[in-house]
Amino acid sequence: MKPIENRKDINVLVNAFYAKIRKDEVLGPIFNGHIEEERWPEHLEKLTDFWETNLFGVIKFKGNPTLKHINVDKDLHHSVEQKHFGIWLQLWFETINELYEGELADKAKESARRMAHFQFMAIWNRRPKAVKEG
């Protein structure tokens, strides 16, 4: 195992991770249903930009992941749950542990943990009151 050292390492991580996501029985249908097959290469590059910005401070990523997550939840009739983010985190940690070690690998895990919490809370807070009250 080696440390995460550059964009190429991040790209390997992102591609391996999303290959797992796309095959996952719970998350796969969500991701594959919202990202058209021909758009996956572009999406993976954007996610590589995101993690390069996050881990190395290189300002490349442009976008609003929170709004994307809110819209996916809306498209799914407000059915995204914490368990979805739990599976996402489990697969992220598993993929990192298979490929990398060290300070930036740990930073990627901790950043993902914070993001998962933040994204779910953002989704929850933007849901209509009637949905929250069930």
C-alpha cells in the first residue's frame, strides 16, 4: 500500500469506488438512474476534481453537491435515508483501505464522514414539513 500522492491516485480511488457504487444493490439504482451511462466519464472527472480540491487544496471543483443531493432526494420522493450515506461511507472506506494508507487516506475518510452527515442534514432540512412529520 502507498499514500495518496497526486491526482492520478485520486482518480484511481474515485474510479474504483464508483465502480462499487454502481454495482451496489442499494446505491447502484440511485446513481445509475440519475447519471446517464455516457455521462459517467465526465462525472468521474468532476469527482476527481472535487477530491483533488478537498485533499490537496487545488481549486478545480466547481459545482453544488448539496443541491444535487437535495434534487435526487426530491426525485426519489424524499426517500433518501441515513442508511444510504452509511453504505456510501462503508464502500468509500473499504476502497481507500484496499488502495491507500497514510495521512491523506485518513483525511479522505474523515472528510467523507463529515460530508455524509452534512449532506443528509441538508436534505432533511430542505424536505417539506409534511414529509418530515411523516
